[in-house]
Amino acid sequence: MKKYLSQSVTLIVFIIFNSCSLVKIESEQKPLSQLELNTRLLTQEYIKTASERVEKGADSLLEISSDIEIQKNALKWKINTLRSLRQVGFQTSPKLALLDCWSISVAVKDFFQSDSTKKMFTPYNNIPINISKDNLRQIEKIASMVLPSKEFNKHKDFVEAYAKSNPVYDLNLDHRSIRESYFDFKNIPDSLAIETVGSLSEVVNDLSNRITYTSDNTGKSLRWNTELFLKEKGIDTTQIKILADSLDVKFSKLVELAEKSPVLIDDALNKLQGQLNSFNWRIDQNMNTSLEHLSEERKKLIEFLISERRALDKIIARERELLTNKADEISSKLVEQTMGHTQELIKTSLIYLIILLAVIIILPFSMGYYLGKRLRNSKNN
């Protein structure tokens, strides 16, 4: 009897496990909503488009103007635009990234329209003003697409007021995050500020976009910083060309002097050597300074990539830990539920078995007793 009962329990457990659907284990981290994901993608697209628009405008200033100050300001404009948009556009919260891009666009437009700034690009002030207006129109269009119509005007008033209270003062385009002011504006406590950073795939994709944007523009930024450094030191391609032409003239005179008066060739060579040494020294100094600057930029890029990789490792480790905990919890619940169902099935099987035994044993005995009694009564009669 015990043998049959053990085999029955084993068969029942096997059927339960085989009849269960595939267990799906997921992380507790909630993915972003469709609206939040669209906000993040549109904001990052704005960063790319606005950067390209500023780059083209600054390049046009470099082409049409020979004024060194205008050229230096144009280089600062596109260098700091890349840096500022990268800082505000790749935040954890898509909405905060949108609002920060919006507020800095308003502040930059106001900065280029101010009277104190017009002298920076005179007589080409319309170029940075028009570009800053185009950038502002684009980010406002994105905001109108992702924000409810009732909320858009409130957010617009808030962003414009924030830009006026936190203006851009110079071409460094420094910007203070709108985060704290926005939480006060919406009466959101810090504990509820960010409900989710997205699923693991969304976080990795956002980090990939940030690294791609940084790597694509690092070369440009280094080249522009080098040009700016040379212009601040008073060296540009025109001066280098003039020096080369001057050397050609001196060599021509040296050849003529050698042909006409070999006696004076030694004095001319000595003077030329002194000038060449001075020129080489200046080139060496500028090249060393430029290489040091490029080395510093390279170190900063390496540190940035290392920090991003560490952040990604932490995110993956956190998700792995959550996944492990969730798997343990589901396994424990599955075992508990299985054992509970097994106990119920065992109890039910025992009841049916007892009933079956009662039917098999008691029913024939009762029928035999009843028939025997009838037969005995018949005989007596």
C-alpha cells in the first residue's frame, strides 16, 4: 500500500511540473513609458541638430571674417555649445533633460540679443541670433509634442522665468541645472523625483548614445581648441604662410649673393641660421604647448570613459542582484505552492481510497449477510 501511494505522489508532482507554463523571471526595474522614451530620443536628436547648426554658423563666421577676435569668439561658441548640450541633454530623467535644453536655449538666445554681446560678432550679429532662435523653435516644438497641451504653457512660462533668473553671462555658456527649481515648481519630493531610470536595455542604449556623441565630437573639440589656442598665441595659418614666403625670399637672395660675392656668404648664412633658430624655437614651443593641451584632453576623455564604464558595471551588477533575488523569491514560492498542492492531493487521494476500500470490503460483506439472512428465513418458513 505504501509503495503504491509513493508512486502516486511522484506521478502527481511530475504532472504538476510538466503542466506549469514557462516561468518568466524579470527585473523589478520598470521600463520607461512610451512618452518618456520618445522625450529622451527627441531631446538627444535635438542635441545633435543644434550642435551641427551652431558648427555651421561658427564656420561661416571663420570664413567671412578676418578679425581675430570674431574668429576666437566663433571657436568658443561652438566648443562650449558642444560641452553644454552634452552636460544637460544626457540626464537620467528624460523630462529634466528636455527642460534643461529648453532653458539653456532660451538663455543663449537672450544672451546673443543683449547689447553687451553684439560687439562680439559685429557686423555679423544676425548669424548667432538667428541660429539661437532656430534652436529655441526646435526645442519648443519638441516640448509641445511630448507635453500635454494644458501643461505646455505652464512649463513654457516656468522655463522662460528660470532662464531670466539664471542667464548666460559669456561664451562659456555655463548653465545651472533646472532640477531643484522644477521639483519645487511641481511640489515633488526628492524621494519621488525619479521613479525609474528605465530597463537595463534602455539604460545601456542611453549610455551608448552618450558615448557615441562624445566620441564623434571629441576630435572636433580637440581641433577647435588647438585653433583657439594658436589664435590666442597670435599664430595662425596666414602668419605661417607669410613666414614661409619670407624664407623663400631669403633663400633666393642667398643664392644671388653666393653667385655674386662668395666672400659674404658666410655672414649671410650666419644671419639666416639665427633667424631659422628663432623660428624653430617658436614652433617647438607652440608644438609642445599644443601637445600638452591635447594630452590633457585625452586624459579627460579616458577618465570620462572609465567613469561611464564603472557606472555601467554598477547598473549591470544591480540588475543582476535584483534578478537573482527575484529568481530566489519565485523559486521559494513555487516550491511552497507545489508542496501545498501536493499535500491537498495526498489528503484527497486518501479520502477517496478510504471510500473505495469501504465500498470494496463493506458492500460485499453486507450483501452476503443480507442474502444469508433471507435464505435462513426461507428455510424456517
